[in-house]
Amino acid sequence: MLSESSSFLKGVMLGSIFCALITMLGHVRIGHGNRMHQHEHHHLQAPNKEDILKISEDERMELSKSFRVYCIILVKPKDVSLWAAVRETWTKHCDKAEFFSSENVKVFESINMETDDMWLMMRKAYKYAFDKYRDQYNWFFLARPTTFAIIENLKYFLLKKDPSQPFYLGHSIKSGDLEYVSVEGGIVLSIESMKRLNSLLGIPEKCPEQGGMIWKISEDKQLAVCLKYAGVFAENAEDSEGKDVFNTKSVGLFIKEAMTNHPNLVVEGCCSDTAVTFNGLTPNQMHVMMYGVYRLRAFGHIFHDALVFLPPNGSDND
């Protein structure tokens, strides 16, 4: 009996080790298989003011009109209060924003994905956006309902980026051999990246619906796996000082950290002046951010921005 029990335990241990090895090999295969070319991670920075001043007035006006961003927000019925806050605040500044929900919700207009699996929702949303809007928008921004985005800062960051090139950017994180953009900070794809992703969605060997691993990985990692097969790699977005502009935490948390780590430079040490996103916000915090970003003005302080992004036609944005 003791011998049988010992054999059973050995079998369980060997089985566990075997499963772990399969998973590790799966990661290796994904990380290195079928690469189009070698790519070293690099940081993308926003243009500086001097670069913008070199552009003529006519060119600036044309740029302000030509930058069109389509916003994708993935939601579930439990997010209804956040959904309402996002709908009433920053998404008004997108050239077009649509909500993609896990099921039909009567309270707000949305596109029903008929699944609560976040990776399937993301895939379907990207395919829908590409099929319907590929000729109308050159940049596609995806976010969760806990994210607050300053779309004008996103457009400014993208100003000198060519959407006909395969951009995939935001707050990048390295996980083993895989580098991916965290969905918590928002994900930006150029139209070229959307084309490449769309071409792979129907190829399960390269972009599987369920990942093909024993333990499921998050939707943002799944996206990175698919894009890697298409020669599109994650890039971290930063300002001219090297600070992240896509943030996976709220302003409050950043300030709390700055008070501990940089007590004499709380504001300067907190965040980028041209931040694009913050995450982990409540509905009330969304409205506070909206007030601070678009409404509050300090008398006597004038910002001479070299370029103004005009609101979308027919928009009721602030």
C-alpha cells in the first residue's frame, strides 16, 4: 500500500513538472517562432515644442484636422456606473467612440460581443472596427472603463508618427520573452497594425482564440502574441523627459508615491505634463479629472500651444 501511494505521488509530481515544461515551451515558441525580423525594445517619445514651431500655420491646421482617433471601450454590465462616467467625460473628445459589451444592455447603446471572455471581446472589437472604419480612421485606441484619457495629448504624441507604419504602443511590460502593452494604460494601434492583426485573426496557429496553453494568459498578452507574428512589437510611450505618458495607475496613487519618494518634488515627480492616460478611476474621479483637465484655469497663466486639435464635427465635447 505504501509503495502504491508513493508511486501515485511520484506520478502527480512528474505530471506537474511535465505541465510546467509544456507551458514554458509554449512561451518560448510564442516568443521566438516565425519572427519576421529581430527587434529590440525601444522607447517612443512625443515631439518637442521646437519641432512643432517649425511647421507652417497652414500645415498645423491641416494636421489638427487630419488626426482621427477611433476609441474602443470594452465594458460589461457590472461596469454600468463607470460606463456612464466614461460616456459623459473623455470619450466625447474621440473622433468617434463606441462601447463593446459582453451582452446586450438596454441602458446604453453598445455593440454586443456575445461573450464575457475579454480576449474574444478584444478580437471581435478590433475586427469590427477595422472592417467598418479602416478608411475613416488612422489610429485606434482601446481602453477599459476604468481608464481616463486625454485624447488631445494622444494626438500630440502621435503627431510625427506615420500611421502607415506598424505602431503598437502604450505602457509596455516585459514578461519573459514577451513584451506587451498593458490594457490598463490603454492600447494604441496604427491602421497598418490593424491591417496586420486582421490578416491573422483567422489563422489559429498564429492568433488562437483560446491561447493554446494550459494556463490562460491575459488579453493584452494574447494581443502581443498575435502582433508579434505580424512583425509588430510593443513600444513604450514617453514624454521628452522620459516619463511614461500611458499610466496604469491613478493620479492619486502617483501623488501618494511622489510624496513618499520625492517629498520636495511632489508635482514634478508625479507624472508627465503631457500624460495621455490614467487608470483605476472611480466614476466620481472621472468627473474630477474632466474638471481639472478641461475646465479649471489659473488666472494669469496662459499656455501658448503651437497646435490646436479641433473637436470632432458635431461633438458636444468640452
